Amino acid sequence: MPDHELPASVRVALWGTEVLAGRLPLGELTRRALPDLDSSTGLVDRVELWASLGEQVVLVALPRPGDVSGMPRSAPDLLDAATSAQECVYVPGLGGALVPTIEPYGPVGDQGWAATWTPFEADPVPVHRIEALDLGSLELQLRTELAELTDELTAAGAAPFGATAARGRARARRAFAGAWGLPDGMPQRAARVIDLAGTVLTLTDAGLEAVGGSVDATSVTRREGVLRRLQGRAVTALAEATNAAAMHLAYRGGEPH
């Protein structure tokens, strides 16, 4: 996989909303949202269709096995595909979703990465819960859980995130220099939560890669469990903050029309 700093669907939700709001030309969507991919099919045509139907915002869901909260109601095929990909984007007005499949292509030694976006039917989604989201509480909860679970990781008998966590810390230091490649105009708190959640995901991914080593089996199991709990909380926070930011980008300067 290419070294995504954030899930592709997070970036597509935000930049896709900018397209629907008329602030980004449709032809720029792939370049802005997916700069680390060499090819993308199925995305631009579907966003163009959504725009023609009057959709105003693109939202994201980041389902994982055992946790499909945030997904729109749909047939099982969307749920299965999105859970397998661990991401999708959807529109709440008329309904509909896209799930990416990201795969290498080309000969060995000269491979690129391509995303194929597959459309699925989905029910319309009321957005009142997103509109009522308290980003302050979300940020506080994530920071609190990060501190508590980091203490648990230390108690499990190994360095909290493993030696490869340096890449996560480096991204955190670059966060407000535009490292995440997100649109301007998002609420500052939403941007902070996205940054924090994205950094935590990078750290937990690095930590899970490093699980093992010289610690005993019980500690390994305990450490992996804590990392996955923290990873799950970061995923939820990332999706919620992204959707709050997308709603702001869609409707800033006025009410939904």
C-alpha cells in the first residue's frame, strides 16, 4: 500500500465537498484528494453525478469488523465492501456511496498504485447528529484516552508504540504546516481532532507492526489489545471530525439550501 497519511475516503470527503460547494474544479479533485496515487477511476464521474443531483456534502465512514457505526443503511453488499476496505464515502441527501479498492499495478520493479471507486446504493441519512456533534468533547475524550491507554501500554512491559513510531511523531510536528493536505476553511478544532486522530492511527499502526520482541506472550496479547482499542477510538474520532468539517465546508456562509 502507498504510505497514506490519512484514509483516502477522509480526503475525498473533504475535497469532494469543496467540489460540490463550487470552490474546487471537478478536474482537480483527484490531484488534491489523492496525490499519492497514480491512477483513480470511478470517483470523478460519481461526484459529478452527485453535484448534478444537488448533493451538497460528501461524508465518510470508516467501518471495521465488529464496528460499523457511522455507516448509512444499505444492502449487505455495501456493508461488506466498506468493512473490507475499512472506508467509504457517501452522500446524505439522495443516498449513495463509493468504496475504494486500492491496488498495485504494473510490472514488478515499476509498480504504481491505483484506486477503483465502486458505487453502491445507500439510504439517505439525516445529518442532525453530525450537526449536533461537540468537537470539544470529542477532542478531550480522545486526548484523555490516549493518555490513559499509553499508560496501559507502558504497564504491559514494552515501549508504547515501538521504534517505528518516529514517523508518526514527525507527522504530528508537521500537522499545521499542511502535511495532511486538507482544504482551508475548516474549523480549527475539527482540524486538530483530524490531526490528532490521524497521528494516533499512525502510531498504533507502527505499534502493531512492532508487537512481539522480547516481552512475554501475555504482555504481547495485552499490548495488542490496548493498541487496537486506541486505534478504534481514533478511527471513530477521525470519521466524526471529518464529517463535522465537511458539514462546515458545505454550509459555511449560510444554511443548507
